Amino acid sequence: MRTLYFLLFITLSILPQFSVAQTAKGFYNPDRVAEIRLNFKVDNWAEELDSLRVYGDDLLLGQAKVDGKSYKNVGVRYRGYKSFQSGSKRNALHIKLNFIDRSQNHQGYKTIKLSNALRDPSMVREVLGFEIARKYMHAPEANLVKVYVNDQYYGLFVNIESISDQFLEKHFGSSDNTFFACNHKNDESDNKKGCLKNTFANLEYQDDVSCYFSDFELKSDYGWDDLTQLTEVLSKTPEKVEEIVNVDQVLWMLAFNNVLVNLSSYSGDKSQNYYLYKDDQGHFNTIIWDLNLNFGSYKNIGGGSDLDLAGLQTLDPLLHENNSAKPLISALLSDPTNKMIYLSHVRTILNENFRKGQYLERAKELQKLAKSAFVQDKNKYYEEADFENSLVSTVGKKSKIPGLQELMEKRASFLKKHPALAILPVEVSQVTVESRNDNGNKIEDFKITARVEKFAKKVTLMYKYSGETVFRSAQMMDDGKHNDGKSGDNVFGVTVKPLNDAKDVEYYIVAENKGAITFSPSDYLFNLYKASLTDLNH
């Protein structure tokens, strides 16, 4: 078992020195319904878009007005794989604002992707899911949007931020490294001689690189060798995975998929709907995508028939732990430290979003926001009664889409009692930094303390100074000698002396007992504790 410090240094020291906002206040603001108006010169635009979708990837030229701002010469096509239906009155849309003018954008966004929320009568699964995901990992913005075509109301859609160069730059500070979309395309290479069958995008190692072609779409100029190396490490030397994978980001994604029963994902039978991006430090990052089927709307974990409601509610939090056909799960969780961190992430997502019904209150807010636009939508897939009931109970006789409350209320209760999660975690509170007002003397270093209870055996401060990208570590002590009060009083302390005239520090705390790990703050990727010598001496 590797030390916790080693894992943290490898996987968490590469957090970007910039912070990404969790909730957009512009185009993707989830607390408003945006509006897009498309206009085409042809009246049979639906047939044109059908033809372009079936026979190629061309776009139909048109004009767009986004929240009142007009754009000329945009390109539009239908999008979606299984959700696309020829002749449908309500297909998902891909809008390329820079189709002709390469610089044209709306608030910096050059591409707009709209989901038709197929198999989501609540209309909130995707927006709510991404809202939760963005607290802990790199994930796109999303909100609701009313769409008009040639001045006729086309419908209410989910507006999802594209995983584009702009997204990569915003989250990783670069966009020209190896980049893959991971989805099975059912093309001829799937049946190629010598290739493993039904692997989808599960990252099993294969000798012939062409075996990956049907499941991974290369979106950068190069990268097949990088992908092969990743799969080979997962298969043959999993103990080295932290050298080429941002393990912590993967563990967050896997925890999210499991808690929210998001099975149209790597955790389900098709190992799909995620991206891989290799950052400037040489680590692959997973990026979650396509959440309209989360909260149990898709039900297959592989190797059998669909799960029923009870099976979804009691989905094993350690699903695929020993499944070699899911190496991103089995290889990572084979390490005891990774497993503890994964379970910590499961516990965090559960406690902060589901234990007290937080998700349901937010879902109700989103539905209230969407209701008028939903009712007016003549092309909607579901009736108003389904829209209302879908938060509480199952909708549909064939698909049987679980109600959010009936699924997650019992799931939260099940996970709380599960042996892997019932271990009492460390509790971190009262994180403070000594100021001049505390002792009257000028502050020249950072004396950081925290109350840590529930049998902590080790407490580590991870910190960096302004402008740094690599985190340093320092052990916090409860011995009465580190500005921590009395020995054994559950107050842990450490003194950090600034280097190179540094005035500001950012940090988070990692505490562990015999069976669990706790991070404080829990959303440390985006919200670190901060302290400034200038403020402390004020």
C-alpha cells in the first residue's frame, strides 16, 4: 500500500493555479431559461437536417439569435446517436456559431449543443447531474433553453457546454494534447479479426491499435500511442497508473456514476460517455458527459439483463471492483489507498447532496423554472402529468424511468448502511489561521490549526504559495508543541514559513483514521482554504 502522501503528491499536486467557477452566470446560468431562435431560408429545414444527419456530417446554413444577440451564417445539424430519430419533431441540435466566421462566438462559446432529454420526463436529470458533478470535478455547464425555428416554438432543450478547446483551456490551461471522446460507434472495426469483442471504451489493452478505432474518437492531432500506453499500464502495471492518470479525478467520476446510478457511463455495460484529456503534466483526466440517463434511467451494468428498481437502489458501491473488463475501476481500486479515497468521495457526494434531500429541493426549483416552457412545448415526449410525477414515482410502462425520490431516498439509506461506507470517518472543523489580533505580534508565518475528531491517526496539510502549481505537504500534530493547544485535545496544528517572500497560501487538509479518509474542504479542486499575511496583519 502506498503512503497517502505519495498518492496526494502525484495526483493532487497538479491542480491548476486558476479556479473554475462552479456555476456560470452568463449563457449557462442554470437559474434561468435561455432562448435560441434559428432561421433557415428553406421551409423544409427538418427534412434537410434529416438528410444531412443520415448521409454525412454537413451542416445547414442559417441565422441564429442567442438571448437576443444575432449571428449570421451559423451551421446547424441534428446530433445524438440513439436519441436521433429520422422524422422526429424534436431532435437534439448542434449549432456551430463559427461555421463561416471562425471568430464568431457567444460569450466565448463557438459551439452550442442541445439535448432533447429523451427518457427524462423530469427535464432536470442532466442539469442537476452536472451541477453536482461540477462541485468535485471538471464537468460542463448546463441549463435549459427554449428553441424556436423559423419563428415557431421547437421545444424545451437542455443546453450543455461543449467539451471543446475552450473547455480544455479553461479547466486545464491547454487544449493541444492527446484528446479522445470515448463512445462505441458500431463500425466495421468492431468485428476485426484479433480484436477483443464487446470491449466498448473500457480501456482493456489490445496489441493492435486499430482495435480501438470503433470505440475512441481521436479529437487531437495525435494520441493513439498515448491511449495504448494507458491501457497497457492499466492491464500490466497498475501500480504505475498514477504516473499517467489523474487518479483523483477518475475516482470522483466513478463515485459520481455509482451514487447517482449513472450507468450510461464507464460504470455501465457500454463504458461510454466520457472524454480523456492528457494535461501538460502528462496525466490523463476523465471528463464526464451526457447525463440525461443518470438517476437510473439507464439500467444495465453488463453481463445480464437490466436492473429493476430495487437493483438500482441497492447498486453495490464497489461495483466492478474485481472486474478485469473494467480496468479503470479494478486497477485503481486494487490499491487500498485509492479505495479509501474513492469511498471518501462516495460519502461526500452522498452526504452533501442526498442524505438530507438536497437534490430533491433543487430538482423542484429547476422544474418550477422549466414548467411553463415545458407545457408550451407541443413536441414534448411526455405529458404534463409525467413531468410532475417523475420527481416522485416511476414513469412509463416500458422504459420504467424511476422517480428521483423513490430511487435516491432508498439508495441514500442503503449506502449509509453499507459496510464499506458505515465506517466512522474523521471529522474536520474549525480550520483557522492565527492573526495579529490573536497575539498582538506581527504575523510572519502561517500558524494553521484544525479540530480533527473521530480517532484521527494522521493529519496532513497540503499547501502551495501564490503562483505555484505543485502542492507541498506538512504533517499537523496534536502534541502541544505545534501551536495546537494541549496535547491530545483533538486540535492539530502546523506552522508554515513562507518562502521567497510569499504573502499568500492556499491549502486543504487530509485526515485519516484506521478505515477512512476525509478531505477538508471536500471540494478542494475548486475551493481551497486561503490565507494572506497582509490580511492576517490587518
